Amino acid sequence: MESIIGDLRFENLDEIDLKIIDALGKDGRAAFAQIAEQLNVSPGMIRQRYNRLVEQGFLKVVAITNPLRMGLNTMAMIGIRVDGDKMVQVAEKIAAFDEVVYIVIVSGRYDILAEVFCRDHAELLTFLTEKLSRVEGVRETESFMHLKIVKEIYF
């Protein structure tokens, strides 16, 4: 994913590209032959377009783990307020922590939002008190515990 929103040019994609992206978004392991059959084109065309989409950064292939199965039972979104002149540096320091799975610089009440996965409440407490609060430039945090994940998609 690009570091600045809007870097990629969506208009470079045609209808077939979009349908390939949609098919792989539903099932990342779908065979090129299966997608080709659905789109009434050759598997070679799908392979070629897939490679181009990856090279141009429209697609990224990754394995996604289930945090609950991995023993990460405590998840939280943390709103972070920082010294204004240190926003990017603070975000980069926080991003380096193993517990952090998602971090964005935002506008609004908070400067940074970070999603963290921890084994339990004790590990979350340790993260908040011994890691996050010690990052120079962090002024204030507010934690929002995940109670239920209702929708989760990946771009």
C-alpha cells in the first residue's frame, strides 16, 4: 500500500483488470484458468495481467493470519495525540512495535490511530505503559477494545 493516499492511478485499469482484482479479492487462491473461464478469456491473458497488476502495485499477495488462532486474543484501536512537529517520527517509532498491526496518521481528535494485537490484557497494559507511553512526543492516548469484528476486508 502506498504511503500517501491517491498515488496509484485507478484509470489505468480496464474492466478485465477490475474483474481479476475482484475475483482474487474473493479467493486469493483462485486458479487463473478458473478466472479466465469466468471472464471468457485465456488463462495466459489472466497470468499476464496478474503479473502487470502486481508489478504496478495494484495487487499485493500476502498470507493473512487469524489473530485469535495465533493466540492474540486482545485487540484494541488506540487514538494517540502527539506533539505536532513529531507526528511522522512518532508514527514510525510506534510502527516498529511488534504489537502494532496497523497505523495511520489522521486528522481529527487524534493525530495517529494504531491497531494493536496482544495475547491478553496484561500484555496490552505492558504495551501501553512500557512501550507506547515512553515514545518521545506521545502526549495522550485513548484505547478502544475490540469487542467484535463485524467486517474485515483487505485492500
